[in-house]
Amino acid sequence: MAIKAPLTDLPIRTAQSGFYKGFSFDVTVTSKLAIGALIIWAVAFPDQAGAILGGLNSFILANFATWYVYVMGGFVLACILLAVWPTAGRLKLGLPSDKPEFSNFSWFSMMFGAGIGVGMLTWAVAEPIYHFGNNPDVIQGLAGSGQEDNVINAYKWSFLHWGFSAWSSYAITGLALGYFAYRRNLPLTIRSALSPLFGARLSGPLGHAIDIVAVIATILGVAQTLGFGVEQFVAGLHRIGFGDWLYNDQGTASSAAIIFAILVIMGASTLSALSGVGKGIKWLSNINMALSIFLLGFFLLFGSTWFGLTALFVGLLDYVAALPSMLFTVYQADGSETGDALSSWQGGWTVFYWAWWVAFAPFVGLFLARISKGRTIREFVIGAVIVPALMCFVWFTFAGGTAIDMELTGVAKGAINAAADGDKIFAMTALMLSPTLGWIMAVIIVVLLMTYLVTSADSAILIVNTINAAGDEGPKARPHIIFWGVALALVVAALLLVGGLKAIQTAMVIGALPFSIVMVLMCVSLIKAIYRDGLRSKIGTATTFTAAE
């Protein structure tokens, strides 16, 4: 049976003049209205918004836990398949003559910074501490809470959430987008990744709906990251002496502090986004990678080095051995104390993280595609899954390991456990250093946090504009970049002020669900395209776009 040549033309109608010149009016305006409505609703009717969002969140966690668990496990298997499949592994994200635009160091720096680099400063210390106290092994009586026999378990579960699963979801999205944009010359936007399934129909309302879902998921996913970052930024400013006005009587960040932090972060992010990927984002990524290496080197040299090394190697072995079970085990609430506790833990941790990474995937995936033209699929999988995951593991074991060791041996005397999530890394370094050196380290951490937050936010702004501009990677209208910078700031501020981080988490989990369906279709579409391209190659049919077409 003859195999048709692949689709290499997917026109998306854009405005030819006026304020929206170069942008898809349907996608851009609908996305803006949806995000604007969320902001107004959250501010004008906080109680109603909180109740409705909370109900939807509870429904999703109760009814879609199995979906999220199996979907994320499927992404890991898909990445393994694409890396070892000879037909796929050697294919380039681009034409045979294309070369990578960025050096390996800059490529990895931008990838890690835009992905989950900012999370390292909060969760590399906080999450192992949490899991050291409680995790499925503790709930089932297989290890003791806060005991030595639970140290490796704390890392096994931390690695699950920040390891291969997270980066596989990004890689699948990035591979699908890069494959169809740079081999087929289709627009660099989410809908293009579904072209083998829906063809030319993606030029119309179906494609618009897919891109709108991606924009909303991106804004909510990045808002989640910025929400954690704002709280940690405020904690850092307090540590370096910005004053008690940063906190209210309840010990949480004050409204003035939240607004100040968002103005600083989003102002810098918008300016960086206006400069483009090759300038602001590239340089910021290189700076935060250098500072990350410095901070990690500090923990390697002056932290609990042997404890961290042991946790890294033993924890990694346990993680890899237990990964199949952890990826596909769904805990069901069965009315028993243990069953209900396991289900609650999985919903609050694993399912929440899977929704977060799905919400982050359109932004990180499209950004990865944007910076990975000219690289092979195998190179992409290794670079975008294994390398950054290992970097996360090192952070968790040496930063978090030092914290666990200090609590386990009594050196911390509960000070790290008692600190808020964002403040734990500052509490730990303050215990390790003299007051003067501790202040200097706090300044370094605040600067590093700032660069990570700005890199994540400005990358997201550019990606949202790329989707709205029908995949156009060129210069965007400055007012639109400024709009999305302001909109992202308002989403974070509105949700933080009316409901704190819980409100952002709830909105993000809800927004991620429809895009998780899109991601599954992208995965199927990519595998189908590679398989059919292999058949086309055997009969001499073109598999890439050529100017002659």
C-alpha cells in the first residue's frame, strides 16, 4: 500500500494588520479572556472561587489519580523506546544539514533553568525532610518516621517526583514539537504535534482549542512555580535584613511583600523576554548555572559529604529498582486506615506533581524544541531526561542530605524542620556558617533564586507568545509580551492574596487535566510519524520538508 508524503503545510490564520498583526486572533483573544476572567473571579469572589476550585480539585484527585499515574509511566516508557529504537534514535530534529544552535553547556543551562531548576532551591531541602518523616514505606510500617532506616526511602520518593518521570513528560512534548516543526516545517505550536492524527483539520477550531488549552496550562503551571518562588524570595529578603514588614502576624508573607516580590521578579522577566532567547534568557541561564554549581560545591565540600554520597548512590539504586512499581502502583482508598492514608499521600504528592509537570510541559517542551534544533532524538532524550534528572538527584542528596543529617544527629535541634518550606535552605546554611558568612550565602541564594525565577517566567512569556503567533519564533509585538508578563504577575498575586499557594495549586491541577489528554495524543502522534517515516524511507518517499515542495 502506498504511503502518502507527510503533511508539510498547516496554515493558521493570523491577523494581517492592527494590534494583533501576526497573531492568531482566535487563540490570543480567547486565552486572554480566560486568564482575565480567572483573575477577576479570584479577586472579586474569593470565597466562591475557592469553593468551586476546591470542589473540582477534590473531584480530579479522587477520580483521575489512576489516569495521571499511568500517563506519566507511559511517558517514561515512550522515551526509552525512542532512545533505543534505531529508526528513531538517529533522526534529527531538523534537516540532515542542521547543526545545534547552542553549545552543550548553554543548552543544558537553559533546559534546566526553564524546567525545574527553581524547584531545587525550595524542594531539594524541603522534600527529603518531608519524606524522611512520612512516605508510603512509613505508612505501611516498613520503616520508621524520622529514623535511620527511612533515609534512603526519603530519597527514593523524592527521586520519583523530580526524576525521569518529570523530564520524560517534557521530552515527549519537546520531541513532538521539534520533530514536526523542524522536519516538516509546520508551525512551532502545540497543534502541529497532532498532525499525523488530525491532519489539515488542525488549521481550524480544533487546532485553536488545543493551543488555547496549552496557553492556559502554561500560565497556571508557571504560576505554581512562581508562587513557591515568591514565598522563598520573601524569606530570603527577610534573612538578609529587608525588615519585618515582609511578614504578617500569622507568620506568612504579607500582602506588601508579595506585591513587591512579584513586581521585582516579573519586571525583570518581562525585560528579559523582550530581549529574546539568544540574549537575556541565554545569559541568565548561564549565570544561574554557574551560581548553582557554586552552591552545590559548597554543600559537597562543607555539608554532610559522605552522608550525601551514600544517599545518592544507594538511593539511586533503590529508585531504579523500585521505579516500575512506583510508576504504576495506584493506592486506592478502601476504608482502612492504611489504604486511606496511602491514597491521601499519593494524591497530595505524586498526583499533584504529575499535574504540575503536565501543566509545565507545553512551556518547557516548546522551549526545549526551540533550543534543540539539529540534535538527534537519542541525543535529545539523553540530554533532556537523564542528565537533568541526575542533576536533581545530586541536589537532593547533598543539600537535602545535609539537612537530614543535621536533624538526625541533633545539630539542627529541629530548626530546619520548623522553618517554612522556602526558608529551610536559609535555616540550614545559617546553622552551617558564621553570621557574616551566613548572610553572604543568603544573598547568593537570593540572587540565584531570582535568576531561576526570571528565566522560568520570561521563557514562559516567550512561549505563550509563540503559540499565540501561530508558531512564529521571530520578534513579537512588544505590547503582547508586556501583557503576558503583567497577566502572569496578576495571576500569581491574585491567587496568593485570596487563597495562598493552595489556590494556585488547585487552579493548576484543574488546568493540567485537559492538556494531559493532548500530551497522550502527542506521544501517539510522534511514534506513528516516526514509524511511517521509516516506511517512507524504504520506498524513497520524502520524510522532511524541502523547498521544492
